[in-house]
Amino acid sequence: MAVLVVLLVLVLTKPGFSQSNDGDNVMIGMYCGRNTLISLPNFIKNRNSTFNELRMQLLSKGVPYARAQALSAGDSVYSAVQCRNYLSVDQCVACFDAGVSKLANCISGNGGFISFDNCSIRYEDYADFYNDPYVMEDVNRTPNVLCGNQSSSQPTVFNQVVDGFLSDIRDATPKTSNLYVASTRQITGENATVYVTAQCAGSINQAICQTCMNTAYDKLNDCLPNTEGRFFHMGCFARYSDTPFFNVNQTTDITNFIKRHSSNVTIIAAVVAGVVLILLFLLSWLLYRSWKKSKMTEQDFEGAEHYNYKDLQLATNNFSEENILGRGGFGEVFKAVLDDTNVVAVKKLLIHHDGAKEEFENEIKLISNIHHRNLLRLLGWSIEGSYLLLVLEYMPNGSLDRFLWGAKRGTLNWNQRYEIVFGIARGLAHLHDEFHIKIVHRDIKSSNILLSDDFKPKIADFGLARFQPEDQSHVSTKFAGTLGYTAPEYAVHGVLSEKVDTYSFGIVILEIISGKRSTEVKSHSQSTDYLLENTWKLYEKKMHVKVIDDTLSLNRYEQEHVMKIIEIALLCTQSPASIRPTMSEVVLMLQEGQSLGKRQLTRPTFVNNQDRRVYIGTQVHNRVDVRKKGMNIA
């Protein structure tokens, strides 16, 4: 009950990193999320519920790592706590209570974390970190490093011993069964002992732990010759000090996890063996290069795992009809169960059509290195004869279009729809502005938005995506995409920029709000206006409330909110492309509840999909050839 009392006393403080000392439990860092929530009371209620569950697990199970989730009312919260293994249950709970007390100040954002010497706590509105705390977004965060202010009396000896010790800890930690070590080492000539502990998050694997520990080793070396240092990242924690902070009977024997060379003979032998291995490697590499040039088979794609075709065939029950998740011009997507527990999606592309292999390789190269909560994750690939297979993250709820006009029509409430709009915007902003290169998706549409079990959206199908050079405002290329979602300047003239995705996003917003396809004409009417033109005409009459899906039951506040989002959609679909907002601007508008601000809407350019012509005012511009390579007609 104590933790609940603390949580009810919420005091607003400025989010940011800080350090403090609570007795022997130093706070290394704290951060409060900044993304706006749909319903703050619901989110706080769910957060408090997970905190209460975490505390109960720490007390009743006596475990150093616990997780909890609360998914009610559409404001999901995922939380985790990890205590150092050398703590007693009471010490662990005391650290947790101290963290919860401080995190109670995070009352305006969508998550937060805090790290002490003794424990770390984190909560978010998305599940990625819950299963894999070292996602790409976390890699981009700056690690927290806190160095002591006292230097060793014998810096040369101290540096040498501690550097070697930290190196051993780095190598040993990922190899232990619980990804945790605590060990000591004597400083020769100083009559002193160094204490070191390292711990990786309870939900990650050995490889991810090793990556995090490599960073910890590099960063803690910067603290030398100071007599203590602390490191915290989302994936791991490490600390060294010449002052005891655990008992000598709580150490881990790391002897079997590190390599030692006891003689010059061993060193010489290792060097000779290394030279031989290098020569063999070079020979193998030359043979491989020669073979690769002469034969089009499997290719190496950094960041994506190669899967055995037969394993995927078995996991999909020989690509049976009952396992099909979807079909398209590219081929089919199947549900697959690997190792009896791991559910994935397998995208089976047919190499028979022109450009299939190019699209396949393009998709791997692009998304194998992109990780974001709103972008579908590529797990691996396989090639077998004429079949090209992509192994993708499985999304239990399938594509968004099923919930707008398909079998699940009318089951999404407004909060869920808004979260989907916001998630798509964040994913596109990452592609356009946050990744190290600008990527244009080119085929944003409702069927390419997949939904997780808690209805969080992920952008899928990067087969048509393209890089955009930083020094160019656009590139000229042949049209490839889906009419009904494609910007006029691209459909007619092949002018491609990130604003093409912005246009498509605006159309998807209108589909989410209306529950109608972009090419669907208004029911019970002689009008042939498609969704965008119909929405614009209603907006001109200040009647765009009529665009809202009949299945939505909205209160006055929600109705006003939806109308603002409609205005953002119209802003995204304006022409010329230069007056459309960037996706980063759209994210801010959605976060802050803004719509137009000082902007004035202009009439969009409409694409008539019946005769595939573009209408600007009363003029008819170039007819779009629907036979162009790569075109999908909605």
C-alpha cells in the first residue's frame, strides 16, 4: 500500500537527466517521456497498477527482475524493474520504492525510466522494450556515465588492473546463465581491492548483452584513473569501485568465462594460429567472391538473419492455404511457427515478374537496419529457386483496412484510431527525418499498416521504398505505388519526394476517420466524388463533421478533436508539395492538439481514379498509364 500512497502524490517536475545520492544508493539517471497521451488519468491509473504488481512480485517471489503490464482503456503501460542480484529482498524493494517515488513526478508524458546503483525501473506505452530493451531507439539514447571525483594514488597500476578487470567482466557477463557477475580483484602494491558488478536486462539475449557490455567497457575506461565509475544504458548496468558495495561471499567465479594465456609459448602459438587463420580466411573469401560472381544465389544482408527454406516450409505447413495471412501482386504472406513457440510472418515473393528480385533486395537492405516501434521489423530472409522469402515480425491483428471496411469494421474506437494516426506519423517522421538517410516509402496505404495485439500500428511493405539524397529536394522516377493514395505530382510527372508519403498519409487519415476507401464514392448519392474531394467540399461548407464514420459514437470533445485531425489530413494533401508539412511537423501538430495554426488550406489537386486523370480546377492533365511497371490499382 505504501507505493500506492506515494503514487497518488504527483508533483510536476521538469523532465531530464540528473544525479543524486540516497544514502548508499546513487541515482545515475532519470528521464520522463514527452509524447502526449490520449487520456492522462487512464495512463496514470495503468502505470500505478503495473507498479503495484511489480512490487508484489519483488516481495512474494523474491526475484531481482519483474515485469507487468496494464492494457485497459486504450492507454497501455508496460513496466519492468531490475535489482542487482547481491541485494536482499528488502533492499531491492526499498530501491524500487525510491524509484517509484521519483517517477511519480513524470505526469505529462508516455513513459519514464530511472537508474540507481541498486535497481532500474522503466515504463512505456509500447511493448518493444518489454521484450527487447535494446531496440534501435534505445541505442540512439546517450548512455548515462557517472565517474567518481577521486583519483587513484597509483594511476598507472590502477589503470592497468582495472582495464583488464573490466575487459574480463565485459567478456564474462553475457556468458553467465543470468547475464550477471560480481567480482573482486587486488591492486598489486596498493593493498586495495576493486569491486565490479555488471548486469544485463532480464529480457535480452547473449548477443544483445554483449553489445551493451562492449559500450559499458568503453565508457567506463573514460573514468580511469578515478576510483569509481558507473554506467547505465537500457540494456545493461555496470559499476566499479575501490569501496565495497557487495559482500565477498556474493562474488561470481568468472574463471571459466574468460581466456587466459599463461606462457609465451601459448602466445606465440596463438599468433601463428591467427596468421594461418587469416590466410585461410583470405583464400576462402577470394573463392567465395569468385563463386558469388558466377552464381546468383543467396546474398549477405547486414542485420538480417538467413533462414533455411525447409525450416520455413515446415513452419508454414508447406505454405498451406490455412496459414495465409494475405495476398497481393507480390505473392502471399503466411503465418509460421518456428521452434513451436516463435510466431512470425513469412512473405513469399514470386520471382517471375519483372523487378521482383530488385524489390526483394531493396526491402532487405532498407529495413534490416531500421528499428522503430512503428515500423515492421525484418527478422530474416531466404532464397530457394524462384522463391524469395522475407521473415517478418508477426502482427496478430493484421492490416488496418480489415478494421475500417473489412470483417472487423466498426470495432475501433476513436482513441484507438487516433493512436494509429499518431503512430503512422511517428514512423514516417523517423524514415524522413530521424534515420541517417532520408527514405521515401512510396506506398503508404491502409493495407500496408499492420496492427499489433494492442492495436499499435507498424508500417509494412518497403519493397518500393527509395533513398532520397540529402542535397536534392526530389528525385525523378517512374511511378510505382497505388492510385488513390499517390500524390498528383508523382502520379503524373514522376516527381518523388518525402512529401509524396505526406500526401498518402493524409489520405489514410481520412480513411481511418471515415471508415471508407479513398476511391469509394459517397453512398446514396449521384455524386462521383471520391473521399478527398468529398471531404474538401464538406470542409468548405464547415460540415466536415459528416466525414466521421457512422460507427463511431463521439462526445463533443472527441468530435472537435476529429475535425482538427481532418484539417491536418487536408493540409497533408495540398498541392504543390512544398506547402505540405513535413512529417515531423505533423507529429508536433498531433501531439499538441493543433490543426492549422496560421496556415491556410488551399484546394487539393484531385486524382480521378475512374479514368486515371488528374484534375486541377477544370483542366485535365496527363492521363496516367495504368500499365506502367510496378503500379497497383486500388
